Amino acid sequence: MVRSFRPRRHAGKSHFPPPPAAALRREDGVGGKSAPLGGDGWGQPSRHLLQSAPPTLDSDAMAKLSVDVWSDIACPWCYVGKRRLERALAEFPHAADVNVVWHAFELDPGAPKERDASVSHAERIAKKYGMTVEQAARSTERLTETARGEGLAFDFEHIRSGNTFDAHRLVHLGHERGVQGAVKERFLRAYLEEGALMSDPATLTRLAVEAGLDENEVTDVLASDLYSKAVRADEARAQELGISGVPCFVLDGRFAVTGAQSPEVMLSALEHAWSEREEDSAELSEGAVCGPDGC
């Protein structure tokens, strides 16, 4: 029987302190709301239910609690969600027995290499969703403030929107080389804070090497179709599971937390997954997400 996960309410102030400065640039691979606006669009949180999704981890990781995360590089809520997961893991007593794997999800698979840089982020959002530029700018600022509370410095003024497929291929390379979390972190920071174009081969190579990948391997991947099938498999699996908005966290292959939930909710989900690892269940929580129609 499918049951819905309802995170317990926390009375009073959060026991989670603001993220320390030393944690704001975590690249160690530890899978570490207002009206949502960000990335390339506008939308509302959506509800997804997973029917007993099987774990997707390697056999040597099966003894650990799996956290499979579907997200996009061009997704501001995905970066917020990553930080909140990291904060929850910092409080989770079994964090050493948690294995986080990042899976590809393209918010706009048909995106060009780079969109017209003369059109501002606010102008693009306003045009797409029939609002004024002022409304789009105010909503973007609300998202920026939310991110700032997680130690993130989003810069939508200089963001360079484009295709993220090649970046996802390198995240898969990072998984094989044991630095996937670092690659994911570096790409998110570069796109959302540094105005990096995530479809540019030279930029991707520099960032991937900074995250710990071998330059020759990165060059070989970008010059070929390596990991293309892996990215498409991630996206096909997301469709099978009913995932249409990101971030989406699938815990132990049995239930999902959808959206950039608070650290308290993420911790509650981790505790729930740990205590019910042997149960065949499907669970749900929801929060702010980015989907094909926006954030």
C-alpha cells in the first residue's frame, strides 16, 4: 500500500544554525516558501508519487542508505536543495552510511548552446509568463534572498542561460571517478554565482578539472558521445517515476522528497528512511521545485 510521508512539525525556532562560512563551498561529494522564481522559468510546486522505485546504486553501495537526486545545473532550487540536504546530513547520526548519487534532469532539453545575452533574466521570465519585468525582478530577488539564507550568492544579472547536456555527461564521469559531488557543486556554483556558460567546452573543462577530474578524460568525453546514454537513462527513469520537477530526492528507492525542503524536513526524511529500510513503501513530501515550465 502506498503511504504519504508527512514530515513532523517542529515547534519554535529551528535548531539548525545558519550555515558556517567554512561549509559554504563544500565540494567533498556529501550529497551535500515564497512564489518560486529562478533558473529559466516560473511555476508552482508539483506533487509526484513514486511506486516502489528500486535503488539505482552500484552493488558495493547497497548496504548504505541511498539518496538518489534528480536535478539540473540550471536549477536554482536544486542548489538550495543541495545545501539543505548537506545541513540535514550534518545532523544525521548515520551520515557516514548514506550514499548520495546525482542524476540528470534537463529543464529544457531543447535549449540552445546560449540564449540571447542581450535579454535579461527578468525580461525573459516576464515575456514567457506574461508578467511585468518589475514583477519578475521582485520574485527573482525573493529567490535570491532565500538562497542567501543558505550561504549562496545567486547572480541572475550575469547568468548565461543555455544547454546543460554536456555538463550532465561530466557529472556522470565524476561519479565513475569518485568526485561526483565535487563536480556537481562546482557546476552549480559556476552557473548560478559566477555567470559561467555551461555549454562551453573550455569552461566545462576548467571547472571539471578544478573539481578533481583529469583534463584529458574531460576533453575526450566532450569530444565524443560518452555518457550520453547515461544521461538519457536518468531522464527516462525520472519519467518512469513521475518526476517532472526538480530537485527530487529518492531515499532508499522507496519514497521521495520533492523540492527544496527545509533541513528539518530533510532530516526527518532521512530518519524515516533509516527506520523503515526494510519496508516496501512509497512516500512523499513536496517543496519548491523547478520543472520544464519553470521554477
